[in-house]
Amino acid sequence: LATRAPVYIAPAMNTNMWNNPLMQDNLNTVMRTYNSLCVPPIEKTLACGDTGVGALAPVAKIVETTEIAYRDRDRPRRVTLRSPLVLDMTKY
């Protein structure tokens, strides 16, 4: 990641992937290296039909997390959300 800006990670994946020790190690490495914060996935029925932890956290929770992190900053900042998903914000 070529940035000095704060990095927020909101992963979404199958429960088996989320619980995989290698994935957890990689996530922890990224968080430690880039001093980033993870908004963990939630439990619900996933796209594959399984029920478990792995669904994307609600957009409101992701936004709340970034707002809390920026609340104590001394100057306003712009938040850029990058995702392969296109979110219809009229739903939230």
C-alpha cells in the first residue's frame, strides 16, 4: 500500500476462509505493518448459502468506525472508499 493515510479494512469472505489461520496471519501482518484497523465481518447467510461469519459489515458500521477514528484529528480529512462492490447508498 503506497499511502501514509490511515487504512481501514472491511473484509468479506466465506467462513472457512475467515477462520483460516493463514488468512488471519496475513490480516494481522497488514494491520501491524500499516497501522490499520479492521472492521470485522458479521455472521449471516453468505452468498454461497452457508451461514457463518464472513459477511461484509454494515456500511453504517464501516462509516461509524472511520468517523470515530477521525473525530480526534485536528483537521478535516477526506475519506475515500475503495471496493470492488458498487454500493447503492439509497438502501442505507
